[in-house]
Amino acid sequence: MGTPRAARRRLMWPALLLVPLLLLTVGPAPAQAVETTTRIIRVPLDITFFLPCANGGAGEIIHLSGTITSVYHVTIGEPSGSHIQSIEVQQHVSGVGETTGDRYVSTFVNLFNYNDRFGEPPISSTQEVVFRITGPGPGNDALLRITNHSTINANGTITVAFDTFTAECLPTEP
């Protein structure tokens, strides 16, 4: 499981990415106040990556573009602390294989849930990612899944920590 410090750092990185968002959307809350904010953010996507399933199993670089839409729901206040929930999805994301010229469609969902006592334990964080890319014909599809969860109890002890990652080329026949 690693050291408690390393696990806490791994647990905190998704929340740290959201700190600028929190600062922009929720100011300091007076004692006993609860502040809830929801924000929608759209970010252009323009990436290339190697897809090993493509090109008859030889693989190829795929260039994708479209939009990632994120919805963040943040609640901060007494008595329970900070709660962050987000969902990110791709919209109209498609691309082209740089070797074959094949067209690809991409779907992506990232669910994130984080709870703490104003930066102190108990802390829990859960993230689930599903990424699928679909190409023409059999054998050009891939599926990636990531799940991670960490819990630190009120004493600062890591009680749960796991990460799972799977990546697979999908069967050539449905």
C-alpha cells in the first residue's frame, strides 16, 4: 500500500486539481454555513495516442478532437466538511488513424467523488474511468477501465486503498 504519506498524496491529487475551481466558485464560509455550487466546464480536446488494436493489430497513432464537458458539484460547510462530485464526458469526439486513415469514435466517462473534514481526516476519494474507442471493422475497438478508492480514517490511518486498471482490445466478432 505504500507509506501513509504517499497514499495521502495519491488520494489528494484529484482534489488538488479542483482547488482553483473551488477558489473561484466558493469563498470562505462563515461558521455553520453551507455553500453549494455547481459548475459546467467545456474544454476542447485535441490529442494523439497510440492504439495497439488498430491497423490489424499492428497499431497506429490516432488523432482525436472534440469536447470534454465536466460538471462539478461542490458543497463546503459545517458540520460535515467538503464534498466534491464530478462527471466528465466526451462530446462529439472522433478522429482519424494517421497510418490507415480509418475513422474512430471515442467515448469517455470519468466519475469522481471526494469527501473530507476541511482537508483533514476522515477522507475518502473514489474515481471510476471508462474509455472506449471504436473503429471500423472487427478488431479496431479498445476499452480502458480505471477504478481507484482510498479511505483515511479520523486517526489518519489508511483503511482502504486500491487501484485497478484494465486495457483490452475488444473481440474481432461481437
